[in-house]
Amino acid sequence: GGILDDYLRTDGVWILTRNKQSYTTNSERQCAEKCEDERSFNCRAFLFTRVKQQCLTLAENSKTTLMFNSTDAVLYEKKIYLLQCKRGNGKDYRGTEAKTQRGVPCQKWTDKVPHKPNFTPEKYPRAGLEENYCRNPDMDENGPWCYTTDPTIRFDYCNIPECEMECMQCNGEDYHGKVSRTESGFQCQRWDVQEPHMHGFLPENFPEKDLKMNFCRNPDGDLRPWCFTTSPTKRWEYCDIPRCTSRPPVSESSSQCLSGNGEDYRGRIAVTESGSTCQHWNTQFPHRHGWIPDSYPCKGLEENYCRNPDGEKRPWCYTINRAVRWEYCAVAHCDGTEQQSAGMSTDVLEQSPVSEECYRGKGLSYRGTASFTVSGKKCQAWNSMFPHRHEKTSDKFPNADLRENYCRNPDADERPWCFTTDPRVLWEYCSLKRCDDQIQE
């Protein structure tokens, strides 16, 4: 990981180049650091010999010079110098295209004829202004360009093809790419280690989530792929992976009846099992929530239809009843069997409105069934140790009524709270209001 991620490794090869520097290092990583710090030339690659532990920084790579076999050597080439395509506006393009889109040869960046350049290697040492290669030192939105050898045309753009960028469909839950840095540049922590951040997303616990190496993933149905970072001060961050421009594939499994837990249900039932009308997904009244249709384009959050975007037991919805945040919906099974009636379903009893949907004082006596936090996260069951281990158990707090995953206040905090099912957030206060009953406690 780290610095070597920016290089392509090839074992058992050597390349010939006159422009090189020799160093003694203990590892490939140290040799890469020498390449990054090289000031004699633009270091495009380095060679490391295992036996002698010799490091050679090179001005050329396999695209510009000959390569032959050498058993003891390992060649590391900077990926940026191997690309013959551009990403975005091409500011990091370091390919060898040297003519304009009209076929006119480019002028060397060091030349003063036929045009006196404003951009030179001396003024912009990190812009890759070598030879007469197309570059984008001023981050022009139209991409790489060059001064031309035609006295009548000062500069022109180059015809550099777009790289096929890694992209994600929907929210990236099926993303299996190799991006391993966050949107602000942090290196990702490997999923199979617990340093610097302990977490519950171990590959063996989530074999279907493809938690390989330190690649960005979305194992918990978040907005987009993310990772824990290698910075002790930054636990996690989203990764900068663009959405694919092509439309997401239409699921053939879209169903008008209940199959499995109903994640593929796309029917038009909009009433809960107890008869409450569903709240529209694109509204925040009477219940505020995070399931915004634009943020989750593949979850089928249309109108106020019952859906299962988070892998619940079966389709559900927020209700227009202020006292009942959400309930399951009565969707018929695909095999023709009927669900239990609302009066007999234990799941409905769990979600039915109870007399306490607000708390008094600090909420020490709150015994309602609220199970969501202020930010909309689902509560972890008190008798569960996953994803968070804790000591707030019913054995140690027998009078706190630590049932299911209901919000409680066993330790006399400011108000009811719970541990969350988000491995990145240990706990939060619950989405509950204080009772407006004029009683001074």
C-alpha cells in the first residue's frame, strides 16, 4: 500500500537508460521515495535489485526505451507516465503525444521560436513540460495543448482520448474497482486489519461484500463507496468514484409481490399493515429521514410506495402519523400465501404506536419503542455485541428495560440513546422529543 500504489510492478526485467541515479536502500518503498524526491530529472520509474538492495531511479520507462530480462531486478514504473489517455481535464497527462488535433507538430517547451512561451519548465517544474509533449499546465478545461511549430498558430489543443474511468452504478454497492484513496487524498486502511481504526467490517464476516485489500467499498448501503483511513485522526471518508454515465441495468427481478425480504419489490402498495398511509419518500414531513430518492437512484423510492431500501425484514414506509415513524407493509407473498393479519403479526406489534413516544426529564422511565437515532441510524440491539462491544446489558442494568433495540437511558445521560448499527458511529441520542406536559421534574 501507500507510495507503491502509484507504480506498476514488473518482476525480472531491466531497462536501459543513460539518465539515472544510483542509491543504496533497504526496500522498494525507500527506493520509491528516492524516485519521488529526484531532482536531476523527471523520475518515471525505478529499478530495485533484491540481492544488492541497489536502487536506480530512471528518467525513462518501458514506453520510451528497451527492456530485457534480469532475474534479480524488479521494475516499478509510475502509472501516470504509462497512460496514453487523459482523465478529466488531463492536468496529470504525461503521455508522449506531440502534435495538435489538426496534426501540426508541437514546439518544444524550452524553445523560443516560433513562439515565446508563457509556460516553461523553469516556471512550472511540476507540470511535466518535457520535450514537445502535449500538457495542460494551466488546467485548461479543454484538456492538454501545446505551442505549435506553425508561426501563424500560437497554440492548439491535442487529441488525447479519454481514459475509461472506474465508475459506479447506483450507490456503488456492487463496485469492485481498485480505488484505494478517499476524496481528500487519505490512503485507505486494509479491511482485514484493526489499526489505526478498530471496526466490524472484516472480510470473513462479510464474504459477499468483496472487502479486498484496502479498496473502497460500500458494504453497508451508504451513499457511495468509502473506507477507513490510515490517518489516526480521520476514521473514515467517502471515496471519489464518479457515477457511470450509462443507465444502471434494469433488474429483471423487480417484483410486484413479496419475494425474500422484498428488496426487489416495486409494487404500488402505499399503506402499512395497520392501515396508515405512507409518507412520500421525497418529503421530510412529518418524519425527517435520509432515504432521499435522488441519493439512492436504484432503490425504487417512488411516490409513497412501500419499499425495502435497507435490507429490513420486508417492505416498509414512513407513515403520515406523527406518532408512528414507520411500519411494515402488507405485501402478498409471490407464492400466494397470505401474510399474518396486522392484529396477529408480532412484527407489527413491535412497531405499533405505544403510549410513550416522548420522554420526561432525562427519559430514565421511557419505555417506548423508538429505535432510530437523531441522524436516522438504526439502533443496535442491547443484547448484541455487533458491530459494537459494550457493557450496557440487561444483566448489569436490570431496571433499565434494555429490550430489543429500543431507545433507553440506562446510565442517566441527558436523554434516551442507543448504540447504532453503523460500525463507524458508536452511539447517538434518539430521535425523540421531550413531552410537552408542563410538569417540572
